[in-house]
Amino acid sequence: KKTASWLYRIHPSAVHRPFRPLIPSPSHLVSAFHPGSPHVSLTPSQLRWSPFDLPRNGDKVDFIAGLRTVAGAGEPSTRHGIAIHVFTANVGMKKKAFYNSDGDFLIGGSIFHRLRLALSKPCDRILTQLARLPSINFPLIPCHHSTVPQHGRLDITTEFGPLMVHPNEICVIQRGMRFSVALPDGPSRGYILEVYNGHFELPDLGPIGANGLADPRHFLTPTARYENAKVDWHIVNKYVGQLFVAEQDHSPFDVVGWHGNYVPYKYDLAKFCVINSVSFDHIDPSIFTVLTCKSERPGVAVADFVIFPPRWAVQEHTFRPPYFHRNCMSEFMGLILGDYEGKTGGFLPGGGSLHSIMTPHGPDAGAVDKAITGELKPVRVAEGTQAFMFESCYMLATTEWGLNTCQKVQDDYWKAWAGIESKFDPAKK
């Protein structure tokens, strides 16, 4: 698929001083996950993290300094693999822009706020095989100086214009796009899925047909908004996992207009159209896929972004929670708000869990008891909550920070299943 964009800027983006290594560089940002690396560890055990700490009062941590890698596979120089990061920040990026040469960022999270929308146009990048969106005029708007977040909005300035990412929204910043993050609500926390190969797109709908899941018209892209200011800026680049910085004497956000289909975009998860069983059986979570990054093997994803939204459960003669299973995908889950339907405690907003390939997992003892004893009548599921999953065909390694340094791993997570009692009765036929 051809993707490209033309940007009409005041200064060529090549006008900057040479790059040099960024010092100090975030020590917990990892991009290579070879088994022999001292920065990663391998374990098939089920892992769960308590909420990751926000920066301490008195510390000034921006989006770049607050990046922490939890797990991943592969490495970016071969453009093969993924990385899962969390970020915590309490200050904006002052006269500093960031771009990633290694891959695309899917940024998600956020809690409780519902404020103004800084976008105006549906995204024609998502995806041409599903919809042909109408052509869009890109106005030239002068401005005054004015990616899943879990806590606090992200006010993201991109070369294409502004993206205000609210609670329960995601944004995708694709490879090479410069952006800067401000924090209008103070401290912020969230999750990032980085893919080294391919790009995110809508999943194939197959027998579902034309309507369902995430609709292309609900994806929004920025309107061009330029800064024409002669002021010093720092441009930070992530290149093969290392951070480099260059200085320039003008704003990198000096684009007065653009056209194309290689763009940043955002999506409100509340607009997801749920598909589910209305008769019996528990359908695989692939029905909740918002975006996918396809691999070279048909039907196998480098990474899927999956959500578990509020919906009705009406199945008869069915154990309704996610069933116990082992599968061929790695599953990292996070919680934006509320309580996850498959757990009755311990899985909290701002935390996470990782279930590796072929490691058994499923609902905890409390969720099992509730499902077995509850009446199978139509009920609302996941009301007031939003959990999500980064799912990948890769076998993930966990970073030293994720396993030890962060001190958030729940050592007793295995006990979530210890209280499940056998209901087997050989006398019953």
C-alpha cells in the first residue's frame, strides 16, 4: 500500500545542526530484546503489575524522560519486532520535539476528563481497503504558540497540526513524525505499543460485512497549524534504540498545509461498534480488534490492539467470562479505568499484565464463582470500565526495569487461580 504526505513548510526540515547522543539518555528505554541481552529476562510465568508510579513531587519529567520499556521482541535495525512501553510525565516538552525512526507509536490511556476536541477531519489513512473517504481541504491557519494516556490528557503538537488526546482515546504517531507533548491536566500516565515493521490498519471484516468494529469515519487527523517563530528548539530522535539530539533556530511545527495519507490520527474508543454472540458460546477476543499490524503470514498479526468495551452479554448455556486457555499469541493487558470483567481484584488502572505464548490463564477465582452461580439473563458487562490488550505473535522478553527495577510486579499473582474449586462429579452423567 502506498502511503505518503506532502508538507508545505516555512523552513526545510533539514535545517538543523548535526545530531549527537542525548546525554543523559533514559536508561530504561529498551529496543533490542535478544535473549542474551543484560537488559531483558525471559520467563513464561504469568505477570501482573500494580499501577506504575507517577513522577514524584519536585521531579520534572517530560514525555521523553518518562518512557519505560516493559517488554518486547526483535529489534529495530532489521525492522522486525515490537516494544511495549509505559510513560509517566508531569511537565510538558519545552521547545523540544521527538520523532521515532524505529517504528510507529500507538499511544493510549487516560482518565475522567471530557473536554474540547482539537480536531476536525476524518482520517483517510484508516484504511483504503474499507472506505474511500472524501477529499479534504487543508486550511492554512496561523496560530499563537500555544498517543492509550491512562491519566490526564495529552496535548500533542505534530507537524501536521494539533492532536488533543482525551481519556479513553488512542492516537497513532507514525514513523518519522515529529511531535511534542504538553500536559494540560498535570501528571499523565499511559501505555505505548511500538511496531518496528508495518503499520496499523483496520482489521479485515470478512463475514461481518461493511459495518462493525472501528469505523474509518471516526478516526480524526489534525488540521494544519503553523508556528513562524525564530527560537531555539531541540529535536530528539530515537534511532535503533538510541536517542540523539540536534538543535535548530526555528520551530519544527512550521507546516502551513499538507495533503496525503501518511498522517497521525486519533480514535475515541467509545465509538467502537461491538460484535458478539447473541445465542451461545464465548467468542474469541479478536472480535474486539480496533487496529492490527499484519505480518507476512496471512491471518497472523505482528500486533493487534484489542479493547473490552461496555456491552451486553446475553449468551445462554455458556460460561460467559473469558475461558481458560493457552494460545499462540502473547497478551499484554492494561486497564484505563474501572474493573476488568475477568478479574475481581489486583488488576488496577495504570497497571498491567502479561501472559506469554502457551502460558495458561483465565478469570480469577472470584470471577469464576460469580459466573457459575449467576443467573444467565441479559446483563451489561464492563459498564464504566475500559480494559485493552496488546496481542502479538512474538514471544516477548521482559525488561530488567519491568521485572525488577519498577518494583510493581505482584509476586502473588499466581494465587488468583489457587482458590478455584473443582466442580467435577463423576456420578453425574
